[in-house]
Amino acid sequence: MAAAKRRVSAMAMAVMLIACTAHAADRATLIAAIHAACSADRDRLCADVPPDGTGRCFKDHWAELSPACREVITSARAALREQMTRRATAI
């Protein structure tokens, strides 16, 4: 019985690890898309802001961001929400 529980636990951990790895890859892709679409906006609006403050700067200047940058950020948020929902319902 104990061995069966250990196998189930190991399988559950493996599934969680795979899900987290896939999530990290998807997240990296989304971040790369944001960088590509928003680098000019960052240079224009947030040049004096440290990298960890870019998100807040973009939020503060949302109306001034280029349409392409706003669209990519909006799409990335939606994709991350969908991933989180899928992951939460899979547990």
C-alpha cells in the first residue's frame, strides 16, 4: 500500500513538473512578444525606470502606449489567465 502511494505521489509530482515547465516556456514566449512589441514604448516612456518597474510604468502610461504594445500586453494577460484557469481545473 505504501509503495502504491509513493508511485501515485511520484506521478503527481512528474505531472506538476511538466505543467510548470510548459508554463515557464509559454511565459517566456509571451515576455519575448511583449519585449518585441513594446521596446520603443519602454525607451520613450520608461527609459529612466529600472527593469523591474517597467510593468508599473506601462500601467501608468497605458493610454500613451502604442496600439501594438497594448494589444500584445492584453493578449498576454488573457493567455496567462487561461493557463492559470486550466491548471487550477486540472488539479
